[in-house]
Amino acid sequence: MNSANWKFLIGGAVIIAALSWLGFVGFQESKSYYITVDEFSAMKSDLHGKTLKIAGDVVDGSIERSGPGLEFVITHSGKNLKVRYIGRDVLPDTFKGGSKAVVEGTLSEDGVLLARHVEAKCASKYEAEYNKKTT
Amino acid sequence: MSNLGTFCLLLALCLSLYGLFASLLGAALKQHRIVRSAERAAIASCASILLALVSLLYLLATSDFSVEHVAQSTSRDLPLFYKLAALWGAHDGSMLLWVFVTAVFSGIVVFQNRFRYRDMMPYVVAVLMFNLSFFLILNIFLSNPFDELVQVLPGGTMQKFSPPDGRGLNPLLQYWAMVIHPPILYLGFIGFVVPFAFAIAALITRQLGDTWIRTTRRWTLVTWLFLGVGLILGGKWAYVELGWGGYWGWDPVENSSLMPWLAGTAFLHSVIVQERKGMLKVWNVLLIVITYLLGIFGTFITRSGIINSVHAFADSKLGVFFLYYMLLVLGASLYLIIDRLPYLKSERRLDSVLSRESAFLFNNLLLLVACFAVLWGTMFPVLSNWVEGTKITVGPPFFNNVGVPIGLMLLLLTGVGPLFAWRKTSVESLKKAFLWPVILALLLCVVLLAAGMRSFYVLVSFTLSMFVLVTIVQEFWKGTRVRVRKTGENFALAMVNLTLKNKRRYGGYIVHLAVVLMFIGLTGNAFNRETSQAMVPGDEMQIGRYTLKMTEYHEGEAANYQYGRATLEVYSGGKLIRTMQPEKRFYKASEGQSTTEVALYSKPLEDLYVVLAGPSNDGKRYEITAHVNPLVWWVWFGAAVMVAGTLITLLPDKRSSFANAQLTIAEAAEIEMGVKAR
């Protein structure tokens, strides 16, 4: 190894170390646990104070505009969770009763999830109704 | 018609498998005629897939809803254009488009090289046909777009079934950029198979000079260009159609197309070192393998459902197939590379850290680290699930924390790299080359500080942008002056001719210029502002230097949707400058899907972006969200410049006369001298 190689390796190592540290900080800041509503119900007690991403289906007719925010219920495998949306962004167009949603936020004292972000995806109607012929 | 389609695909599969084995057999037996037959099979399979594609388009155009794909993604009232575009509106059909593009690329390669590289071509054809067969198998057996709908009758008998109308194309996809976005992205994902195939052929035949690189240079560049344009169009679509005010969200699907682009960018740069200095041979082969695999991986991410629900990782049969395919390709490539290591020895070694070689190495290091960070963040839910049993997702702060410094370091390299000399740069020449760029950049930095700007990254970004901008302008200035003296042309003509005579070099500078412009646009993000307000006609809201006055709210009905539309007058400095009409639409056909029609007023300095979010919570007013996004315009403008620069480097070289070529070399020498003399 000549000295130029060494210099390059040291420079590279310094850059990678600095970036790893930055990545680690960003990771700590933005990591959240991704679980479904039923998984959430099973491990509720451990999750206070952590950022959670919870997936479930929005219960039809549960969406209520109350006071400053919006409340709805999501469900998965028979378990329900009440969500209060406290984010500032416009809810996505795909969000409505029956859609699949992922809500991100923390748990409040009274067991309601305070969501800062809501992602939603349309449930597919046809796929449930018809069987597919396999060739 | 649907049977014809399936038949054509099966025929194409037989042909491509024949192509795979016949080309290998022909190479082993050194029988040229067998290889020829394999090449013909490759072209025939391309024709067969074209026929399948045409029959699916016919089914779409005639609204034959007995076919599942047609029923899923079109409806009777859809305009013909969108009916045809629905080919890639759902998974099955888009796989067919994918297969078609793959087959066309393979066909073109076979045709282009029908008289060249006779020893390498059998293996190139074999790799291409292997790749094509894989996707054909997926397309035929796991996601056939010609599948018909069936109904289960009481008693368990199955019956063919044709619904009266289809579901309609998702209205979110009914936007021009979204219509052309998938095919363009496919061209970008798929094209890397060509340099990959040549790299593998070069490894097998032990011809590891730069032939495989030179001959696939255009393929690599075009592919890279399409991938970049695809990324930008995706961003444009998100910006204009989704209504959240941004264009990039570190979404896994976005990330999956960014990764091959980053690796491809690294490859484009590092091959220059092999062409010029015979170094980095192992690295380049490895890079193209990585790039190709990341392209496959990107498709895997978007196709396997791993993303939409993090649960479904490799649950779908498709996902498992992709995993095995990627492992097989990776394993075989690594084996070949290790086996051929003696042929991949570097012809030179690194002499100095202050050299062009070293700048390229740092460029590669940074791009690959960026690529790895994106991969890590995207796959973290899956990794953490394997290791700990809990899925942990990572948000934008992670990507930004790593991405922003990497981006800025790359920006710095964009400026210094091209001015470093090969092998070793003397401190003297550095002083001369960087005097003006450093002075002007520092000047800008001081001005910005005096103007009250305190954000570290913003200051660094603008300072570096200025630095790189001046280096590029300086390069054009020096080259043009030499040419003016030599030929007596006027300045503008000399600049054009200079660029056209050295397309790779000056086209490259234009691409670098585009990078600077895009960085200016990206930095604008730091100044984004956003306000929301519930309003009724007569109300006013303030954002930045604008006053928005709501004058009207109107509800109405169009052919296939209902809408609510707010009319807002925009005042700046007391003067009416624009009337904006954001809309909210509710589509009747698509399960009441709604879309947000953003009202956008875009200027180079800043965008005013207004969204009608819907009725306010009490139902009496209308929620209006306004964003002021400075400098976004430069992102799109920079992208256009990048396309132009890349096209210049792609222009064919005229078989220039000997004298002409001499002049160019002389010019180039003089330009180099000019750097040292000044």
C-alpha cells in the first residue's frame, strides 16, 4: 500500500464514520414501531411514549369531525383502536371509511392514539368479489 | 383474443429459452450457425411479445371486461387514450410492458452486434435471454394479464363472467406525467441489463479491457437518462397531483428507483477511470452487477407488495421468485469475478490523493454510501423484523441526515474533480484553477451571512453552488477563447463548436451545471412556508408576501366527477397578480375516490401552491392550505438542462476527417496548456 492509498482509505473511513453517526442520530429521531391493531392491543402496556405506526382498516361510518380535529376507529383481526388526528397536513384523498390506513403517532393517557400522520390506501373491491381464473 | 395473447407469451418463452441454450451450445461447440439461430430466436420472441402486447391493447380499446385486467383498470366512459394507457395501470399489464421493453432491448442488441464481437455475443445473448425468460415466466404463470374473470355459482361450478362496466382507472393516475412515468421508468430499470450482459460476457471470455464498457456506453447513458427523467416525473406528479406541497418523501417506491440511479451514476463515472487509466476493473464489473440487481430489486419492491404492507414481505409467490433470481445472479456474478481476478488487475496505481482518479474514487464512495443508506432505511422494517421480531420504520430525518451531507460533498466534487489533473495535481495549478471560483463563492457566502442567513447547510449549499458554477463557466470560457484565437470564429459559434467537438467533456459539464441548478432548487426546501385557514367567500389569508382573498365557492358536476372549487384572488403589494382555483373532485366510478387539484403559480423565485382541503370541521367554511415553496422551479429547469447535457454527450460522432480530429487534439492540448500557463 502506498501513501496515496492510505490517505484515501483514511479519508473514506472518516467520511463513512461521520455519515454513520448522522444516520444514527436521524434514525433515533425518526424510528417508529410498525404494528397492526391486534398486535398493538396485545402489547399496549410497553408502548407508552414510543412513536408507533399502526395499520388497520378504517371502520365505515366511524369518521367524526369533532372540535378541532378528526376522530375515527381502525380495526384489524377483531381489535379496534380509536384514533384522534392532530396533524396539520391535509388527509390523503384515499382516506375514507373502509380504506386501509397506517396512522403514526403516540398513545395518549386515555388510550387514544394521537396521530400526526395518516396514510391510506383504497381497498380493492373487485379482488374481493371475483375469483381469478388461473391459466 | 385473450387466448391468442397467452399463446404468444408462451411461444415467446419457448423462443427465449431456445435462445438461451442454443447460444451457449453454439459457443461451446464453436458452431456459428447454432449461435445465429439463437439470435434469430431472440428477435422472433420479441415479435411474438409484440403480438401479445397488441392483443392486450385491442382488448383494452374494445372494453372486453371478461378479461380481469381490462375490468380492473378501465371503464366504458374512459377516453381511448387512458384506456390504452391502462395497459400499465395495473400490475399484470405493466409486467407485459416490462417484458416487451426487455425483449425489444435484447432484439436491438442482437441486431446492432450481428457482425461484431462474435466471441462475446453468444454469452451476451444468453444473459439477455435468461433475463427475458425469467420475466416471461413471472408474466405467464404468476401475473397473466389475459386471465379471465370467473364467477363461482351456487353448487360450486365456475362460469365465465363479464361485468357490465369496469372499475375505471384510478383518477390519481389520470395525469400526463403519471401516464408516461411508468414506461420511462421501465426503460431506465431495464436498460442496465445490456451493460450487465456485456460485462458477464467479458468475464466469461476473459476480454476484460474496456471493450465491454465502450460498446455499452450509449446504453448505459440512455438508461441512466430515462431513470433520471422517470424519477423527476414521479416527483412532478407527486407535487402537482397529491397536494401535500412536496415532491420527494423518501417513500420506499421512490427510494427503489433512486438506488439504481445512484449506482448507475457511480458506474458512469468510474468507467472513465478504466477507459483512461486501466484502473478499477474489478470495481466496474461489480458496480454494473450491483446496478442491474438494484434495478431488479426496485421492481421487486414495487411489485411484491413488500411496501404497501410491510407484512407481505415475500408472502406473494412473486417475491420469492425475485429473491431467488437475485441471489442466483449475485452468486454467479461473484463467482465469475473471483475466478477471473487475475484478468482484472489494475494497470496503474493511485499516485496521489489530489488527482482525478482519487476524485472519482471519492465520488464512487459517496454515491455507494448514499445508495447503501437508502437501502438500509428502506429495508429496515424487514431487517428489524428478522432480527428482533418487531418492524421498525425509519422516517425522512434519517434519509435527510445522511443524504444532505453526501449531496453537498458530491456537489463539491462536481466542482473540483474535473479540474484535478490525472495522476497528480500540483498545488500551483490548483491555485490557478480555483482562484476565481473560491473568491466568488466566498463573496456570496459573506453576502448571504450579511443578509442574515444562518442555516449552515443552506450557506454551504449556496456557496458550493456558486463555486461549481464558476468552475464550469471558467472551463467554457477558457476553451472558447482558445478556439476563437485558433479559428477566428465569433465567441458564440466557437462555444457551440467547442462543445460539439468535445461532446463527452463539455456535455458532461452541462450535466454538472444541471446538478448545480437542481441543488439550488433543492436548497429552496429550507425556506418552505405553509398556512391553513378555514374561509368563506370574503375572507382573506396571508402567506409570505401574498394576500389570498376568497371570492367564490362553487360546486358542480362534470362528466365523471363532482367538484367543489374555490376561487381566490392573489394580491401582492396591493396589486391583483393572479386568480387561483383549487379544486376537490369526487369520482363517481372509482368508489367515490377523491382527488385534489392544486392551483399552482410557479415562478423561478418561488411557487405559490394552493390546495382546497375540503369543508372545515364545522361544515360551514372551506379549509384552504397555501404553501410558498421558494426555488422549486429550478429543480424542473435543472432536470431539463440535465436531459439536454446528456443528449449532447450522446450525439453521434461524425466520422470526422483526419485533419478535423487533429485539430481537436491540438485544441485539447492547448486548453490543457492554458490551464498551466495562466
